[in-house]
Amino acid sequence: MSGDARQKIYAYLKHYIETHGYAPTVREVGAYLGLSYGSALYHLRWMERHGQIRRKRGITRGITLLSEKPVERTKPPARRRAKSPRR
């Protein structure tokens, strides 16, 4: 659910900010998706680390959207094992 949750959170943040003119609280984000405070905070921190949002510490409604489109985590390319020489 993590990728889906982050897409839903991003859409919710965008809609909420456009509608109200300010960001929702972490608890409001969690309540919207049926997540606990800790789970909502985990996703928001992930989104912040990956450049989707910025959070202002100490500000209750301090979430700012940075990227227009949510960035999905991609898997690194698979490592290929070197073939051992045949004897």
C-alpha cells in the first residue's frame, strides 16, 4: 500500500491546500486514509526525503508541495553475476 498511500496523500494534500489555502495536519492526513499518526508521519517523511514535499518543523500545518507529480521509487537495476569461466 505504500506507493498507493503516497499517491493518495499527495492528491489529498494538493486538494486540501487548493480548497482551504493551508495544509492539513499530520493527524488529518492519517484520518483521511485511515492511517495512524505514526504511519501518516512515516509516509510524509518519505515524501520529504524524496523531494515531493517540504515540512516546516514546529509548524502544525507546515507542509508545502514541491513537485507537481508524485515521484515513485524505482528499483535499482538488477546486478548481473559474472559468469565463471568454464573448464
